[in-house]
Amino acid sequence: MIGALILLFIVLPIAELYVIIKVGEAIGVLPTLALLVLDSFLGAALVRSQGRAVWARFNRALAAGRMPAREIFDGAMVILGGALLLTPGFITDVAGFLLLLPPTRALFRAAVARMARRRVAFSFRAYATRGWGPQGGGNGYSRGFDPRDFDIEGTAREVSDPAELERGDDE
């Protein structure tokens, strides 16, 4: 975690400055500034269009009664891409544009899903090997845990009279 923060707050700004200086040396100061401003405007237009597209897909998924997991992830990536485009620099702009383009966003979504599946599989193995999951013998669970102990059935009724609530009447 510390390494990621160091990369984010120390290495990335230094790399951004280095790239801006090198681009400035190659094409000049004014064209470099114009390029940074231009990609901000293009990025804003792309964020707007992709945001609308994701929002429309989100609403269609809800209307179809489907959980909009993909649309939520895409919406988060559009927001992150927009935030990266607001950050001045060419490296963050490239990363932001990659998150805004649907084909590269799909690749990123697949990579994150693979990582999540590996992590969940690892967590489940760790859970099962520590003795908290199903075991041989008895009720199939160790350490006194039986999920059937948490099965509760009952009925309920609304109580509108405060006096009845205090008396605890169960008619």
C-alpha cells in the first residue's frame, strides 16, 4: 500500500513533469500547452458521451430486471478516466483516455474480474482450510458453528397502540 502511494504522489508527478518538459523541448512551449488544453477539451467531450452511454445502459439493465454490475463498473471507470484527464500531464491523459474508450475499458474490466476471481478463490480456500467451513463428521461444521442455528421463522404484526406495546400483548 505504501508503495502504491509513493508511486501515486511522488513518482507519477515527477514522470509527468519529465514528459511535459521533453515534449516542450521537442515541439515548443506554446504547442505543448495547447496540446494539454486540447486533450482536456477532447477528454471532457468523451467523458460526457461515455457517461451518457453508460447511464443509458444502466437504466436499460434496471428496466430489464438485471443487476447492472457491468454498468456500475463502467460508470466508475468513466469517472476515474475523467478525473485522470483533469490531472495535468500526458501520462494521466493517456490512462484517462484508455479508461474512457469502450474496447480498452472492456479489457480492463476483464483483468479486474480475473483478479477478483483469483482473490475470492484464494479467500475461500483459506476459509475452508482454517476449519471454519464444512468438515467431516458431526454436523459438517467445526468450532461449534452450525448455520442451521440461524434459521428463524415467525410472524409479525404492526402495533399502533403504544399501550399495547408496553403491555406486550400477543393476541
